[in-house]
Amino acid sequence: MTLEPITPELARRIVVRDEHDGDHWHPEYPFADELVPLRMLSGQDAADAVFTLYMIREEGLAVGGFGFFGPPDESGTVEFGYGLIPSARGRGLATDAVTEGLRIAAAAGARRAIADTDLDNAPSIRVLEKSGLVETHRSADKVFFAREL
């Protein structure tokens, strides 16, 4: 599993599915939930070199995304999200992607990471827990997690 940073230009191509030689995107990539952040990135002139969106690749094939919601805030906290196409789930890729993403964030100076997931999304809860995050609180439909980096 590797994480590949996505530039605004690449995000534009992904959104319209303009695949070039060497892109190697799975036919299901991008999945619907990833289109919103990709569209937001595609509208930017430039992206943060670290706290951006990343393509999750398995053996060179794009199968999902990992992304930061921006650079760390004044306390050093960074928020992130992730997802995989259905056929890539259940093999530890999401946990590997979160672990690598948090390593990248820590190396760039982030001190804390937060994420949330739907209360009924048991696989995502397991990914966050396996990645060292701990539950901080719940709302009616979300579970919130944090981890010191």
C-alpha cells in the first residue's frame, strides 16, 4: 500500500475520469464519497504539499483515498478521512493508509489527529482503533476519535 499525493490538476482529471497512461485507476475509483473532496481540491490553484488528499494504491492500482481536511490548527490538531472502493475493503488497506497518513502528519509537525465515522460503521471504527485512535465521544449518529502523534 502506498499513498500518492493528489494535485489539483490530478483531482480535476479524476473527477471527470480522464485516465492517462500510467494512472492505473481501478474501474470503481473514485467512489461516490470521494468526489466531494476531489472536486474541492480540483478548484484550487495549489494544494498544501503535505496536508492534502492522497490516492491509496495497492500494487500500483488506485483503490481509494486518504485526506486531511486542511493543515493542523493552532493546537497542532489535524482532521482526516479515508475510504476504499468496496472490492478493496477487509484486507487491512484502510488501517495501513491511516497509519501511513498519520506518520506523514507527525513528520510534518502535527501533534494530534482526529476523525469521526458513522455510529453504525463498525469496519471504520475498527480501522480507527487499530490505527491507535481512541474514542473521545459520540453524537446521535457519529463516533469521534483522537490520537496524539
